[in-house]
Amino acid sequence: MVRAWLVAAIAVFFAFGDSAPVDLVDQPTPVVNAAFLGDSYTAGSGASQPDRRWTTLVSTSEGWIEHNFGLGGTGYSTRNNYLSRIPEIIASKPDVVVVSGGINDWPDLNSDPTTLFQEVRDTYLQLRQDLPMATIIGVGPTFTSDLTPARVEFNQTVSEAVTSVGGVFVSLILPTVVIEPAMVNPDRTHVNDSGHAAIAQRVISALTKK
């Protein structure tokens, strides 16, 4: 009886086993958490609505879940500097960290650039130490007025700092300046939707090339 059942089962297997369709389960898309550390530009000041700020435009393009830690008036060396806010970034468990800003650091750029540049280096070194597996992206400073040798040096310092920890650098002033006069709001500090879109496009283009 048992032998007859076994023979029948084997016959069924050979008859249908190789040809029976197999349902493939779609693999879930990996979730990528991106933390943005920056100033009012990062927070979205000047944009007509949150989904038009450059961080959200980049996140949408890259398929990231955005965690925005933009805080107006801050920078690498100003109050609530970036280094002091790294614990917030760590708590968000990011796969990607994007650091941007520098426009609020101009007083130190003029009075004490040595200290400012060390703060820049320390920020990226600390991020890499605390988040060894994260992708780190440094977006250079942007300015709504003329470039100066000091501002170009600031940009270069950020570039060297982020690349020294294996990160990706995005310049907003070289080879061309991203922000055009028509993109600047009446406050002469922040940018409008077109400005946010231009920053986002520069970042997206750099990520595509990496």
C-alpha cells in the first residue's frame, strides 16, 4: 500500500515537477535613510513649500527617506555648530549623511580661518568615526555675492575634508557658480524655488557621476 503510494507520488513529481511554474517573491527595495545636516538652506528657507527645498528634491530623485536637520544661522563654527549636532545625526541611523552650509561662517572666515577650517576637518572626521559604513556627502558653501580668494579656499577645505574620509564632494561655486542673481530672494541671503532646484540638480549630477 505504502509502496504503491510512493510510486504514484514519484510519477507525479516527474510529470509536473520540472514544468510547474514557480512564483518568485519580489525582493523589497532597500530603505535608504538620508540625514541632512546644515543651515537654513538645508531647512528649506526661501522655498515656497517644503517639497521644493533642495534636500527633498534630491531625496525624491535618489529614493531616500529624508531626515532634515537644517537649522538656520548655524554652520561649521557658528552657534550650534555641526560637530555638536552629530549625535542627532547618529540617532537617525542614516545610510547617507549630507553636510552642507558655510554661508553663516563668513565672520570666522574673515577673522579666524584657521580655526574654521579645523572645525570643518573635525566635523567630517567625527562623522566617519561614528558612522563608518555611511556614505558621506559634503556640499560646499554657496554665496549670493562675489567670490573671494578666501571663499574659494573655504570651498577647497571642505572638499579636502570630505574626500579624506572617503566621501563625495559637491561644489556649488566651481566650475561654475550655481546661484544666479534671479534665484536670490529679496532678503539677499536665501534662494527661491529656482535656486533650490539648481542646488538639487548640481548635487544629483555629482551623485550620478560618482
